[in-house]
Amino acid sequence: MADVHRVLSLIDEIHHTLKWMKANGCRGFEARHSCLADSVAHMDDAPNTPPTSCALTSNILDDTPAMHIDPQDSLDSIQSDIVNCQRCKLAKTRTNIVFGEGTPSARLMFIGEAPGFDEDKQGKPFVGRAGQLLTKIIQAMGLTREQVFIGNVIKCRPPGNRNPEPDEILACAPFLNRQIAVIQPEFICALGTFAAQTLLHTTVPISKLRGQFHDCNGIQLMPTFHPSYLLRSPEKKRDVWEDIKLLMNAMGL
Ligand code: SF4
């Protein structure tokens, strides 16, 4: 995870610095040391400091044509673009791409790590035992799966449910970026360490992240334990319910 965070951090910083330079009147520069030094001096004189944001929703790869986010984008067009995706090596081992499901107008998105065995077989998110637990959590909130959007950071199952690798995250991140940009949820519930750390661009453990909201480009993000972890450690259900109650309160449920 450390490598991917360094890469995401670097790309994120470059992206935001360039946007900030553009907003402050910079229309281009030569990439020679002397010119870069001039640019840095110009930045030092500028009134505002570059903004920061969470890793994924900053659209880190939006200069790549297929990853461009535009106001006309929709879940349907993202789904068309992802069909038969071969952008990373997980394409060779998957059975189905798991795009995610739910309403495009969801106030709340649940985002997990990656599809597991059952999800890979069915092409749907959170349909195994962990998924059934997530469904119960959603119902306990007074909602249905159809009223939220459920997805993952990575759309194809890593073999043996191993952790996604940095190149796979970078290849797949634009699809989640676009989903978030289209849905524009008010809230995100990040399920488990991987999703929370990737979305929040941090290596802080989930046990420290959970229990409070974090800002993710204006979206209130609540990290909590992954349902599959709850199956192994049912004593953590109380913590998850505390996190969910905070979400419900913020959502007015
Ligand atoms: S994980 Fe994402 S980038 Fe990789 S093949 Fe699947 S859809 Fe494409």
C-alpha cells in the first residue's frame, strides 16, 4: 500500500499544482531547470496555496482521453467504456467485471475493496455472505440496496482475493472517479482498510479512521470495518453500528 500511496500522492500533487498554476494565470512553461525555478518563484508570489483533495475524486488521470470527466457523463457511458476492459492484468483472471449497482441519484455510496468469489461469478457487488451482511446494514438504516450505490475501488477480482496492486489501482481508479463524479453523493461509506486508505490517501489504520467523518472533495466520508471482517470478528459489529448511526444522523434518517 505504501507504494501506491506515494504514486497517488505524487500524481495528485502535480495535478493540483498545475490546476492552481493555471488558475493563477500560468499558460505553460518549459521543463528546463531554469524555467521551473522561475515557475516556483512565481508560485511563491501568488496569493493562494494549491488546494488539496482526496486521492480518487481528484480525477488523477483526467488528461487521458478515455478518463475525461464531462458533465454529459453517465453511469451508462461508464459501463460502455468498461465493457471488456483490458487495462490491467486482472482482465486475464476475472470471470465478470463488477461495475457496481444502485441508483445514479444515490445520496450514499458504499465503496469496498474489490469483488470476491461470488461477485466475480455473478458480476454483482456484495452478493456473498459479506454482501448479505451489508444488505442487513442498509436495511437497518431504513434504506434498500436500490436507494444507494454499491461498488468497489477495483472492478475485477484479484486472484485468490489478494490485495489489489498499485498498477491495478491506477488503471481502475478513473472508473470510480467517474462514478463518483456522475452520482455526486453527499456521503460515502468506505468499507474496510483498503477502500478507506485509498479514498483518503492515507496509511492510517481503519481502526483510527473509523468513528468520524472525513472530507473527500466536499463529500462526507465515513470509514468503517468491511462486512467480511465482521464475519470473522463479530464483536466489531457494535463499532460498525456506531459508525452507521453517525451516518444516519448526518443523513437525517
Ligand atoms: S480491474 Fe479495472 S482496470 Fe483492471 S481490467 Fe478490471 S475494470 Fe479494467
